[in-house]
Amino acid sequence: MKEVLLDKEFAEVYYESDLNVITVIWRSIVDSKQYKETFEIILKGIGKYDIPLFLSDTRKQGVVDPKDRKWLETEIIPAALKAGLKYTATVLSKDIFKKYYLNKLKDESKKAGMAGFGIFDDFDEAKDWLMKNKIKNNIQ
């Protein structure tokens, strides 16, 4: 069952209870306020439902300000891990800046203790990777 947590012109966030995954689909380039609003909703969802899996489709997100990336690394990722997040899968565009941004997040997430962070070109491939890790590691 899909529960929409955010539905705005710049992003959609939803929780799939049958898979225990929270997903964000970035619909457009976002400013700092929109970026933070979205991740605060994601964090609340992870805590409320004890969600171990996060899927992010960043293909339309645009370049993220380094200050916002740092905020995500220092504030949101540690809090999400504390709330139970274990695996993140991200879908990216071919943008070189986006690839750099995601690789930085991957490195920082692993340093913070995340079990796995995958970067993919295809949404279904990313979701499949999350589900395989869920089964492999007996995650509810």
C-alpha cells in the first residue's frame, strides 16, 4: 500500500508499507528550502514507520548546493541511521556534477554506518537492489 507523504511540484515522497521502503521522486530542480523540506519529511517518515530502505530518483533534481549536501551529511543521514535506515538506492542522470554529489553522499553514508548505498541508472534496478538486500539481510 502506497501512502503519499509529500506531493508538490518539485518532489513526491511516498511510503510503501508492503515493501517497507520510502521513496522520493524529484520532479524538478529544487532550491535549498525545498530540498530541506523534502528531507525533513523523509526523516519523519523513516522514524514514524521504522523504515530501513530509501529510494531516491534524482534524475530531475538538478545540482545540489554544497551547503545543502553538507547539511544532509551532518544532520539528516546520522538521524536517519539512528531512526533505522540501513540501505539507500539512488537513480541518477548522466550529469557529472550529480555523480560527484552522489559519490560524496555514498562515502559519507558509509562512514556514518550505513549498511549499503547503491547508485543506479534505472529505477527498477535500484528498487530490485533494495529488495535483494532486504531479503538477504532478513530486514522487515
